[in-house]
Amino acid sequence: MKIVNTINEVREQVRAWRREGLSVGLVPTMGYLHEGHKSLIDRSVSENDRTVVSVFVNPMQFGPGEDLETYPRDMERDAALCEEAGASLIFHPEPSEMYEKDFSSYVDMETLTGGLCGKTRPIHFRGVCTVVSKLFHIVTPDRAYFGQKDAQQLAVIRHMVNDLNFGIQIVGCPIVREEDGLAKSSRNTYLSPEERKAALILSQSLKEGRRLFDEGERDAKKLQSAITEKIQSEPLAKIDYVEVVDWNTLEPVEKIEGETLIAIAVYIGKTRLIDNVLV
Ligand code: PAF
């Protein structure tokens, strides 16, 4: 497995693979890899001849006061995980490699990005769409792999790929959880032991929502209230949002009829965590 820092090195390597007729999968990440990322790499390795993992903490998707500086980083550990999972190349650029001084072109989306996480993170998806577009142009993969945990991101990227005719298959992969139910996230490392326990309220409240749905509840407001109440029972939790939305449009629904996303964002202390379930 190679680790490269420049766009030219990635291009050269991918061109060489293409000459051999090999297929290429891309797993875009911000590093500090965990079992969730590993499941994406595993899937890519099983579906492509070569897998590229990008490790880049993208400054453009962090708003003022967010955790860009403190976002956890451990390249040595990331490299070991990628190697063990069978990745062929890590692309680990400096911000200056991705964004030249006079950078001024962005990929923005008018739908899907205003609600859910977009409400409190207004520039986030512009940063995500821009960097993912750049990665797609640099790596030119056949397939790219994203986790269902960032459900809005997955929906936005699918929409972008369709709008802009990238011709890349977007593969959404299931949420990977700790044994006790907490969705794996690089940001879980911010939690104190007490907060780590409190964070279980996210998966537990969604489980409650799922149970009510399975028992026949289709009224979105009722599901929303039950989940909200459950989260509020945890003193360390502060709700950012609890939303029941159409999985294609991400617009709120009143009655659950088609594929529906129940998505939550909750502060546990200072750490903002997200989780969701598709029903
Ligand atoms: O999900 C992430 O880690 C990031 O948003 C992504 C897709 C790598 C873009 O920076």
C-alpha cells in the first residue's frame, strides 16, 4: 500500500491501474478511522480491484467555532488500518494541495442541504460537495463508499452525482455500532466516561421510535414526540433536532408512507452527535 500527498501521484497511479483494466473504489474520509470506516474499505476492497482511501480533514466543511483544530488525527494508525483492510493507496494531501491560494469555485446544492444538519451548519454541505467533487475528479473511481450514519451527506452526494453526471456509483453502507448501540464516530473520542454513557440515549431513543413504528405508528409528530421525550430524560443531552423526513427529498413528512428517515442530532456536553434510522 502506498501513501501519497499530491494530486499528480494519485492521477499517475490511477492511470497505471486503468491501463491494466482494473476497477477503482474510493473511500473518502477525514481520518481517525474506526470500524465504521473499515466496513466501507472492506466493501470497496470486495467490489473493486483497487481501493483508494482519502484522509483529509477538509477545512471548507467546518464553520466558525467548530472543531477543525481539535478534530482527532492519527495517520500512523489510519495507515495500519487501511493496509490491514487491503486498501491500495492512501491520498493524504495538505490543505494547500487541495485549495490553492486563489481557490474560488464551489459546488453548492439548493435542495436537501437546508434542513437537518444544514440548519445549524449552513456552510457544511457546500464544503462537503466541493471536496467530494474534487476527490471524484482526482481519483475518477468507479464506485465511492459513504456511511449511512451521515444520512444527509449520503443523500446530498447521491443527488449531486446525479445532477452533475459524475458517472460514479455511490454505495451507502450500514451504520456500524459499538456493542452497546452507540454509532461509531471519530467524535466519540471527545466524550468523557460519564458523557459516553449518556450518549447511549441517541440509539436508545431511535430504538424506541423504531419500536413504535413496528407496532404500527405512522404519525410523524407522535414518533418525534416519543423520541424527544426519551432524549430529554437524559440530563446531559441537549437536542439539536429530531426530524422525520422523506428519504429522497429530506422534507418533513406528516404521515409515514414511503421510505422515511428518522434523524437526530444531540449535544452530549459540548459534543454534537448524530444518528438515524430508516423505516
Ligand atoms: O464523512 C466525512 O468524513 C466527510 O464529510 C467527507 C465525505 C470525507 C468529506 O470531507
